[in-house]
Amino acid sequence: TTYFTVVSLVIELILGISMALVLNKSFIGRSFVRSIILLPWALPTVVNARMWEWIYAGSSFGALNGLMKVLRIFPADYDKVWLGFDVPLQNIPLIGNFMEWIGASTALNMIILADTWKVTPLVTLLVLAALQTFPDSLYEAAGIDGASSWSQFWNITLPLLRPVLLVVLVLRTMELFRVFDIIYILMQYSIRVVGVYTFETGMKFLHFGKGSALSFLVGLFILGIALIYVRVLYSEEA
């Protein structure tokens, strides 16, 4: 769960801020690009998960395997299992355990890619909305003083983005730490993040009290993380 949350959050922040900075510039077709970029976020999670399930299909019908064959990265008779591990290798001592770990790791990274593809447009939209409220006079004055683009971003843009970054960090940490739907659709109980474990405990094994306690503890943990975000982003040093 921690790996999924941290990696997804870092990638989404980097891509979201980068895309927002690009879309904040004037160029031909900017309005069209802004509209198109929101399509992944507009898709329901179930539709998004089923689409990536087809892309990752471990057969000749999988889009990713087909692409790898077209690019001649994979041989024509090889189909990689992206969301799991090769079953014949599972029963080999030592190697089987290693392949199971690699398979689970690969599957989790593939799910991170799918989740990033869906949610990055939301981060981009929030950051872009904030960027459009910044006065141009700040950047003009910095340019006159000889500040580079990186210096302007680090000393002007990033500090002004603190409120929206706090919103993004809290919302995404909350959603990522309790993620259930996309992982359950793609892998069911094979990847045991907190959300899947809580659902399994309460709904599959009918341990309702334990499931409720887990949900409450997750809420407390996310609240603690949110307070840390506020402390870091609004400290005197920041």
C-alpha cells in the first residue's frame, strides 16, 4: 500500500505540474488539447480498469503484447503475463518464489500506470486553474532581474502553488491509500493493499467488526498524513 501510494503520488504530481505548465502557455490548439486531456479522468473507473485489463492481457489478444511484437521487442511466439506470473515457473523451488515476487511487483507497477493515466488529468486541471490566477507582473519583474525559468518556477510558481498542492496531496493520498476498485477488478485478492484487505476481511470472511476497525484506523492514518502535509507546506521555512 505504501509503495503504491508513494510511487503513484510522485508520478502524478510530476506529470500533473509539468502538463499544467505546458497548457498554461499559449499555442495553437490549446483549447482542444485541454479538452482531450480530461477524457481519461472522465472515464468511470470500471471502464478504465477493463480497458487496461485488455491492454495487459497475457495472450496474443493483449494490446501491449501485440505492440511489443510489432516493435520486435518480443518474439512472435511469446506472450508476457503482465498482471501475474508464468504458472509453469511457479512450482520450481526458489525460482518459483522469485517469479511470484517479480510477478506481483510487475502487476502492481502496471496498475500504478493505469491509475496514473486516469488521475493525472485531474491533478493537471487543479494546478492549471491555480496557475491562471498568478499575476504576470511577478514573472515580468523576475525576468527583468535576470531570473531564469527554473528560478522563477522554484521561487515564484512553486510557493504560490502550495494551497492547491495541499489539496492534491490530501485528496490523492486519501484515495490511493484506500484504493480498492481498480486493483480488485484487475487482480481481485492477488494484491493485498489495505483497501482490498479491508474488503476481504469484512465482506468475504464476514468479520464486520475487524473490517470496521481497519477502516477507522486507515482514516486516522490519513488524518495524520494530512496534518504532516500542512505542517511541511506551511512551515516558517517554506
